[in-house]
Amino acid sequence: MHSEKSFGETIRELRTERHLTLREVAEYLKIDTSMLGKIEKNNRKPTKQIIKDISNLFNISEDVLTVAHLSDTVAYTILEEELATEVLKVAEEKINYHNKTKANK
């Protein structure tokens, strides 16, 4: 999976590579076709259950899909900010600090 692609683009690519229709995948996921279309267009966020079901359907790691989804969330939240790169660096430092303090407890 290419990390530069959005979650929705990735799902659409997986679906089309396997020659599945929106309807077929939506039925498997037990969601409306329109909801799947919105997820593929990045207009709707998938639930954890949808991510899990997609991973099962396409035999792809749930972790890989979760990272794709969460990285979209972060990227699109700060995309228009001038300091986006700096924000990501500081966020990474905070995560590392949090993980270290959590490990020391």
C-alpha cells in the first residue's frame, strides 16, 4: 500500500483490482452503497468495525488500514497550516515523551 494515497483511494483501488462493485463491497460491510462511496471519496470516516471488515475482505492488515486512516485524519487537519511540518515534528516529540513516561510508570 502506498502511504501517499488516502484511505479512500486505497479502498477504491483494492475494490477495483478485485473487480468488485460498490454494491458488492457495501453488502459485505453491511453498509449503504452511498456510505462506501463517501468513504472512498474521503467524505466520510470509517468506523473501527468497517476498517476491520475491510481488512478481512481484502486480506490486508488492519493495522495498515488504521495507520492509513489516522494519518489522513492528521494530515487533512493540518494541511492548510503554514507550520504543518513543524506541527508534525512537535507532535512526534510529544508522542515519544508520552510513551517514555508511560513506560516508566
